[in-house]
Amino acid sequence: MREVVVLSGKGGTGKTSIVGAFAALAQHKILADCDVDAADLHLILRPELKEKHEFWSGQTAFIDRGVCTECGLCRDVCRFQAIDNWIVDPVSCEGCGFCYHVCPVQAITMQENLAGHWFLSETRYGPLVHARLDIAQENSGKLVAMVRKQARKVAESEEASYIISDGPPGIGCPVISSLSGTDLALLVTEPSLSGIHDLERILDVCQHFGITTMVCINKYDINEDNTRRIERYCLTQGVEVAARIPFDNVITEAMVHGVPVVDYTDNGVTHELERLWKLVETRLNRKSK
Amino acid sequence: MIISVASGKGGTGKTLVATNLALSLNDVSKVQLLDCDVEEPNAHIFIEPVITRRETVSIPVPVVDEDKCTYCGLCAEICAYNAITVIKEHVLVFHELCHGCGACSYLCPERAISEQKKEIGVVESGQLGEMSFVHGKLNVGQAMAVPVIKKVKEKIEPDAIAIIDVSPGTSCPVIESIKDSDFCILVTEPTPFGLNDLVLAVETTRKLNVPCGVVINRVGIGDGRVKAYCQENNIKVLLEIPLDTTIARLYSEGLPLVTYMSSWREEFVGLYRLIQERLHEGSRSTKR
């Protein structure tokens, strides 16, 4: 079983539309949405919920005002400025428990956080594991790890060939969690200076963790000079540019209709996506030999 | 006044709005632009500031003096992040898991744990003419963006209109960037993804008790559900930016809209005036 994660650094370059297309094109696969704070893949795959599980992670300090002597030690030791007026701000609290350990009168308890939920769903293209981190919660990296773990479990029991993951934007905690140990990262970029800047950073991260990468340039015809710049950059980095997808409103139209673009129409965009999936599949299988 | 520019969904035009708003207000007022998208900062591409100051951001991580250590295991027991493990007569510290809370060094009965700084990013500040500019950059391979964001926000000048460019999403980096703002502009696009993530972003601002308004970018694609949602939920649409090849072209070249299509300057000043009105109304209604 091989795993590909679709990442981009910059948001809004088309990760989810591409994963939606792969969902329709690939055989024997499990889908995973690793963007746990703004998940969108379900809007294209329209899953039917099968299982909903609570995700408990991290702790928050709570001060019992009846016991508290207002000595101020907790406030002094807290490095996250989470304690003010003997009340813990749950948004600032990182759950380290320093205050709990030092309180001389044991007025502080640490309470478990219900940080979100993860779901197992069925779609017309196969099983989907996805999640929702509650707003203002930490530990998005841990929830991503949970999504991937569950996706692997389902893939093993169904003897699936591939796990296709939709990754989060950025380069921080959830991104690192979504790419560690994966077989291939497909980096989606667009030919804008912001897109190029962010591609360079996400590629650095992938190289830092020793992950094999391929690049897909979306909306390549918006600025063909920049597209050539990306291609030259990828050449110097030894990274394959696997596809150039033209700008086309059909991608948004398909999204409005809640279907993968390859099931919505048959044109240049869909042909390029079909070619891209074939290439990704070839690379995934080559690596396993 | 602090105005943050956020979105939920990535790539909707936060940086477009933040940079053009800052440039437009620069003639009217003292402006500071802070890029808190420290994972993928892009505002500098459009602003091209002269960077005059560069400071590294570090977090304190534990160093164990094994001459003093008795391998009692207390540090490993109390660490909420499993960043320390004691195996027989060895102490292993996993710096990438450490949040730098300092509990282990404080509580170690042998005083065997000291702290050393681990660099996780940089904060750079500078100027573009009268406008001051600050951005943070998380080092590649580092997971924790929040300490870098905090450092950027320490630079907020209270007498300026501080405009904060926020990263996408709704989790800790976004919360850290938006909190303490007077107003939050939510940038979205009129698509199902844009709407889904706008709803989450609105919930985020409500949780933080920050008033918000919406800018719809690329009007002309998608459908009418974003506008309907704003209307139903009494959220003001502050500005609409059409899907336009010239705007897209300028953006792709890293060029500010207001410099090349100067009529947009008034639109962005108008956006600021609308925010002022909303805040004024808000303060009047709380006084009643």
C-alpha cells in the first residue's frame, strides 16, 4: 500500500480539487482529508457518515477559586500568560501543567480537552477518513496523525493499493504531521510570486524530511513567464514537474455542483488530471520496487 | 487600532487585501503592516520593504546535566508533551516536542536541568516610506508557529493602524494572530469551499469576541451562497473584488493593485471607513 499527500504551502492553489479528481480516477484507494481545521474535500465527495469518534487531546488548567489563596505563583510561572485574576484563559493555556504542579494548596486541576472529532465515511469513490478540530484548539498535528493512522487501518483491512491524502496549507505542525513517512508528496503551486515563494518553502520542508516530491503547476497560463520560472527552479532542484493545468472555470463549476471535475466535464483540464494521476501512480509503484 | 485579515480557506486574497489596505491608508494615517502568516509569509513580495532589523525567535528547551541527575524520572513524568524520557541511566530530550514551559527545570529536585535557547524562526522589521513593516518566518522543519507570531505582535505600534495578515485555518496560529484585534476582515470567495471555510472563520472571530466583516474576492465565479449567508447572519459585506484578469496578472507579478489601478485606492480607503463606522456603532450600542 502506497501513500501520496497533496500539499502546497500556499493555500488555495487547488489541492482539494486535485484530490477530488484523484478520488474519481484512482482504483482501490482510501481517501484522507488531513486539513483538519478547514476541511473541504467532503464538499466534492459528499460522504455518508459511518462512524464519528471523539478526539481527546491535551489538557487545560482550572483553578478552584474556593481553594485558591491568590498567592500568585501559578501566574508567575506560566510562560503562556494564560492566568489572569485567578482565571485560566483556555485559549492561551497550553496544558503544560506547570501551575498544577507548583500550586501550594492544590487548587488547580488539569482537565482533558475534547479537541475535535474524526469521522469514517463512505463515498461513491471509496472510504474517506476526515476530521474536525474544534475552533481554537491545539494539537492539529496529533489529529492529522490520527486521520492517517485510521486511514492506514481501513486501507489494510480493505487491502487498498493507495491512500490519497489532502494536506493542510503552510509548513508547520499539521503539515509536518501529514507528510512524515509518506511515499510521495505532490506539491501544487500556481505561477504567482507568492506561489513560487511558498513552493520553495514547502519543498525545503519535504527535502528536510527526505520525502520524494513531484510538482504540479495549476492555472499555469495565468502567467507563463512565472510558469517557466517554476520549471527552471524544479529542474535545478531535481524535482519533476508532473503536470501543467490550465486555468478553467470548470473547476469551480464542478465544485458548485459538488462533483470531482473529471466527472463533471471532459476537456483539457480533465485530460491533464488523468495524465497526472497516471504519473503519480507510476511513481508510487516504482518506489515500492 | 488593530485590524486583522483572515479567511479560513487559503488563497482567497488575504495578502491582497492586507497589503492594498495598508498602502491605501498610508496617505491618510500612520500605518503598520504585520505579516503573521509565519509559515508562508508573502506580504513582503508586494511591499518590498527595506529590512532594517532582524531578530531570531527562540524557545527555551531543557538541557540535563547528567552529573547532577539521579534519574528519578520526575521530569519525564511531569512533561505534558512527552519531550523527556528517562531510560535507566539515560535522559533523552526531544526538542521538537518541547513547548518551552519550563516546568522540568523548575521542578527538578537536583537542579540538574538548565535551559538553552533553540532558534525556531526570525522576525524582520523595516520600512516602506512612512509605513512600518514587520514579518515573522518560521524556520523550515519547525512545527511551532505561535511563538514567532507572538514576537511579531510584540512590535505592534499602539499609535498606528496595525494591519495583520493572518495564516489560513482556525487553529492556534490563527487564534494567536486575531486575538486582541479591534476588527477582523474575513476574505472569502463565492464558492462552496469559500463558504464552508467562511462559516468556520466567523465562528472563530465570535469565539474571540472580535467583530468581523467580509470581503468577497473573485466575484463572478461560483454561486450566490456566500452573499446569502452574510445577509442571513447579518454580516456586512465590506468590499467586493471582481474576477479580473488584470488583477490576477498584477497579483501573480507581486505588484500591488492600488499602485497600478489607482481607483482601487479609494475602494480600500472606503473599506477602512466602513470598519470605522461598524466599530463606532458597536461602541454606541454597548454604551446603551
